[in-house]
Amino acid sequence: MMTAARPGDTGLAGPGELDRYPYANAANAAGQDRTERVSPVWEGSETDIGRVGRRAAGSRGRGLHGQLVQQLGQMIVSGDLGADRPLVPEEIGQRFEVSRTVVRESLRVLEAKGLVSARPNVGTRVRPVSDWNLLDPDIIEWRAYGPQRDDQRRELCELRWTIEPLAARLAAGHGREDIQQRLADMVEIMGHSAAQGDTMTFARADAEFHTLLLQLAGNRMLEHLAGIVTSALHVSGGPGSGCERPVETSVGQHMRVVDAIGSGDASAAETAMRQLLAAHGEAAGQGAGTPVDHVVPAPREH
């Protein structure tokens, strides 16, 4: 297990100050245990790497470099490590008690996300937000629970309002009965889980529904955005957030989308999707299309 370095003469934070990012356990979509972290409380303007919260022991199976990616990514996106901040591999390895290989692989992942850059004779430095891959699902989730949470959730809502009604319109023009049936199946699962109060199953079927919709649109570029929509659903409310999805009305809203697509009515499908997005935002009490708080999903495998 990777741990932050112990405090000493370096002035690093003590044990009580290290756990800034607590995590809670939940089940993943495959029914296996996975670790999710509670929304972090971002206090102060500390920038010392030694003050980052270390993940709890529940991060099994993620690998040391996956954990380090998560920690450094959160620090960069939160502003704890500002733009042009040098990242010295030896210092990171010492303070997090990980090998040079783990540090190197972690920085490569962050570089692929646009968060850092490595250049000869310059070293590795944090890049400005203008260089980040803002469509990367990890960055979406990190921004959604950092100081930029309001901007990130607003931007996600605006993006969904742009792409999902269009996807519904396009889907109505494609006779993919197999995917249409799967859409209907997801709505049926949502109905059953809503009746049983199973918000976890409801959320999974909901995410699958929206992913299938983008596939049915027949536009490869829209389909490529499925991960973004899924991330938006994760950060916009659901089980464990204390503010459940509007399941009772949402099932009917989803079914209207399916019916319009099945009948080939592109205009009705687009309208139904807009109504669905509006209903979700209003039921959350945040205004049309505005997300609500949720638990941050566990880091992905890298």
C-alpha cells in the first residue's frame, strides 16, 4: 500500500493531516467491490506534496501507480499544484514511498491527460488548464469535486443538452431494432429497480440507456462521447449522494424517448429527451439540467 511519507525534518504534514480525501466502499457495475471516495473538502491553499490525502486501504486492485495518478491528478486539478509547478520524480517517490517506476508510469498517464509535460533539460511541470484534456473522464470527475465543481457541472449539463437531444433525433432515423430493444430493456430494469428502491441498479441501467442512445445515433463522434455522458451521470446525483434520482417520473420520461425512436419520429424523440433532461434537473431542486452532489467514483485502471 502506498502511503505518504512520514513527517520529519522536512516539515511535511503529520498523520492527522494526511487523510484529506476519505473514501467509502460501494459495489461496481459488475457486482464486485470497488472503492469510491466521499467528496473531498478542499480547505486552505496547501501546495506541499506531503499534504495530499492518501487513499485508504480499500483501494485494493488499483495498483500503486493508479493511486498515485489519482492523488497527483486531484492535486493538479484542485490547484494545490499550480501551473508550471515542477514535479521532481525523486521527491514524489520519497514522499509517497513508491518506486521510481511507479512515479514514471504515473507521470506518463498524467502527461497523456495533458496535465503535465516532460521536456529535456526542463523536467516535468504542471501544465495550465488550457492544455488539459477536459473531456477525459478522470479530469471531469476531479474537476467536479474540486474548487471548479460549479463550472464543471454547469459545463457538463450544457454539453448533455447539446449532444443527447441530437442523438435522440438521429436515433429515430436508424432501424436498429436490437439496440432499440436494449433501450426498452433498460427502461424496464429502471422501472423494477425504482419499485424496489434499488437506486444502484437504477443508476446502472440509466447510464447504459444513455450510452446505447449515443450508439444508436449512428454517429461515431457522438458515440465517442459516451464516456463523458456516463461521467456526467456519476457526478450529477444518484445512490449514496443523499439526493436520489427522480426515479418515479424518470422511468416514464425514458420510455417516451424509446417510443418516439421506435416510431421513427425524430422531432418527438428530440423533444422527449429535452423533457427528460429538464425533469432531472428540476427534480434535483437545482434548476433545469443542473447536477446535484454525488460520491466521486473510484479511479480507473491506467
